[in-house]
Amino acid sequence: MTATPQSPGAGWILRVSARSAPAGDRTFEQQRQLLSSVAVFDPATTLWTAFIGQLDARALQILQSLYDASNRFGTEVRLEPIDAPPTWQGPTFADDSDVAAIITARSDQNRQLGQLPLA
């Protein structure tokens, strides 16, 4: 479930980041070609960052590209739910959505994405 843009604090978005893998110029260029269409690079932090406000085809493209970069280059990918900033113009996840409940669950914080809970 998503909500249309409203007042600040009306919803949340996912900040998706990938730390660029240490690489030579050629390998970095391959990473850049893979990620530049879905994320923005900050050379100061060596992070590629994208924001997702709804699970749609674009979100899946972002996640797939970051997964591919992780698989090919060893980039470290992180997903973090954050409050939608006042400048966010896109859709947001609503607080009561099923996706919000899944992502904000903190019972098994050390569990890797896709790994089932032990209990």
C-alpha cells in the first residue's frame, strides 16, 4: 500500500545504498555503468543511493541492479526505512501497510535478507 505525497511525516520511503567495491578504474567503470541509471554516486562517501516509495517496476529495477552489483563486484547493499523528507515528491509507504510491518520488524536484526527466522 502506498500513499500519495502529503505533508511531511505522512509516510516513509526506503533508502537503498550500495558502498562501491574497491576497484581499479576499469572495474569501477563497470559498476558505474550498472548503477548510474538507478542510483546517484557520492564520491566523498563512495555510496550509491536510491530512494523507493512504492514497490513497482522501477523499484524492482533498482533492487535488481544493486543485487547484480553486489553479486558481480562485492558491493555492500543496505536497505533502511526512513521518514519521507519534506522535499520528497513521490509516493510513500503508508504506516499501516503490510510492507511497512515486514521491513520495520526488528526481531531478527542479524538475519540476512531472504533468510527465514530460526524460531
